[in-house]
Amino acid sequence: MTASNTRASTEPRETTEPVVHILWINAGLSCDGDSVALTAATQPSIEEIVLGGLPGLPKVAVHWPLIDFESGPMQGADPFIEWFYKAERGELDPFVLVVEGSIPNESIKTEGYWCGFGNNPETGQPMTTSEWLDRLAPKATAILCAGTCSAYGGIHAMAGNPTGAMGVADYLGWDWRSKAGLPIVNVPGCPVQPDNLSETILYLLYQVAGQAPMIPLDEALRPTWLFGATVHEGCDRAGYYEQGQFATEYGSPKCLVKIGCWGPVVKCNVPKRGWMNGIGGCPNVGGICIACTMPGFPDKFMPFMDEPPGARVSATASGAYGAVVRRLRTITLRTVDKEPKWRHKGRALLTGYRAPWS
Ligand code: SF4
Ligand code: SF4
């Protein structure tokens, strides 16, 4: 795959260097929390990506409402929406389509629309988000779903919702492949962990530039290096779990499983990575894991703050085993918490040295 010589709104006008465009639709059903989260990314930051501050990165033009200051609704050098029309006409190649928000089912009502983005130039009527997907997906080099809503539907797709909301893979099909052969890439989280998103954007840009192998994804289309381990495996409180010490109220440093933490069965790296610049990360700072990166979120994990179903069994087992381990460790701790015998408190001068011939 190679990048084309297309002019970009965030690039100098006369550039002849290849440009990879990022078209960001945040017009799905969402709170824009993933866009807000990305502003906190540090490894890399979105500024480093946009300004080309990383070695080997192709020139990038990001058409994202949060930072595309050059474009405006009608003012500015270009109307923001114009870049999406260009992509639809096949005039932007390559481009990565980022989708934020879940996709409602527009066919389950008789009038109106659930969500849209700009107007259809032919009719002057609002263009629904799903119609944008229909038009842009065949032309995109890659599709990246930012956050759980666009990945799996999220909160909008809870049972009983009136919109029929779903994730992009539910809409386009889980076997969907871009014209470059890439599957949909999901970076879930409610909201997404900032660096998980910026790092995946970076990976895709390198891949589009032909500098990275196929992005490794799990069955739920998440990058495996980010979502291969459970919250529990990276949690600061896992030592308490192993010793059978459980919090019964908030404010305790102990394991939170009895007050509703789903960490043992949730794939997420947030406790290891922290939230912002390495700091924070749900259970590390006292919040139960509510499983926001999982395809079954939220229905399968509700009601929140109740003890998860398997937790009683595992916590009981760990409570019994942990009590024995704690007792044995207390004995060992008493021994190792003292200086070795030769460093005694008497007046005689001794050392730990023993001549090999003695
Ligand atoms: S707080 Fe949650 S993730 Fe952390 S050790 Fe306890 S159960 Fe595991
Ligand atoms: S630790 Fe749990 S609640 Fe926190 S971001 Fe990860 S999956 Fe979501």
C-alpha cells in the first residue's frame, strides 16, 4: 500500500509529499468521550501524530472536529464535511476511517433519523451515519472503531433500547475486510484508554505506509498486545486477592471483587498502563472494573456493584487458601525482617566473611 499525493486541510497547500488522511466520524450514538480521551494521550500524543513527530511516520492529515481548526462548518479554508465528500467521490486515497459512537438501525422507524452527519448534497437532507458508512467503507483503507459504542454498541445497545444500536462490525459484518484486506479494528473502552487509541492509530498509519505487518487482532477484533491479559492480571490489588483479603466498602486498599469488580474475567490493560501518562487505572485507584471493554458490556455485567457471579466461589477459595498463605508468610516475614545472626547487637566485631579453607 502506498500513500497518494492528495492535499490535506492540515498540510501546507503546495505539498507534494504523500498524505494519509484520517477521517473521523463522531456522529454515531455516543458522548464524544473517546475524542475527549484522545486529547490525554501521551504515548504517543495526538499532537505527535498530527505534526509528524515520530520517525518513519507518513504525512498525516487528521480531519477530526476537535483539532481541524483550518476547516469550518462554512468558514475556513474548506467546509469540514468537504473532506468526507472527497473521500466518497474517491478523491482521497488512502484514508483511515475512524468511527466513534454506535450505529443505530435506521430501518426500524417510519420517519426521521437517529443520527447523521452533514447533508446529502443531492437532496439537501441529512445524511445518516449508517449511510456514510455504506458510502465510505468500500473506499477506506482501514476502519478503526474508537471506544466500545462503535466497537460493540455499548450503552446505547442495551436491551430494550429504541434505536436498535449496534457496533460497526455488527453493521458491516464481522468478516468485513477493507479494500486493503484489513479487518475492522476495535479499540474498546468506555471511554477508550487514551494511549491504547493513539498507539493503534499509529500502528495503522505505519501499516498503511507499508512499514508494519498485519495488525494482530483477537476474535473481538481488539489488538492482541493491548487486550491479551485480564484486568486482574495487571491489578495493583491482585496481591490482596491472592491472600484472600477483600474490601467490603470503598476506601479500602484491598481487592474489590466482593463489591463488584469484574477484573478476573475482563480483557483490559488499564491497571497496567494507567489512565493518563501512567497514572490511575480503575481498580488501582479504587474503582471496580465494570468490564467496559467487553462485547457483552453493559448488559452481561449488570447490576454493577453487586458481587459478580463467579466471585463468591473464587473469593471463598482464595479466602481459605489465602488465610493459610498469609499465616505462613507471617512466619517467614518475622524471620526475614531481621538482620542475619552475625550482625548482632553485641559489642564483639563480627563479619559475615568465612574463609573458604575454614
Ligand atoms: S480489584 Fe478486581 S482486578 Fe484487582 S485484584 Fe481484585 S478482583 Fe482482581
Ligand atoms: S479496568 Fe474495567 S472498567 Fe476500567 S477501563 Fe478496563 S474494562 Fe473498563
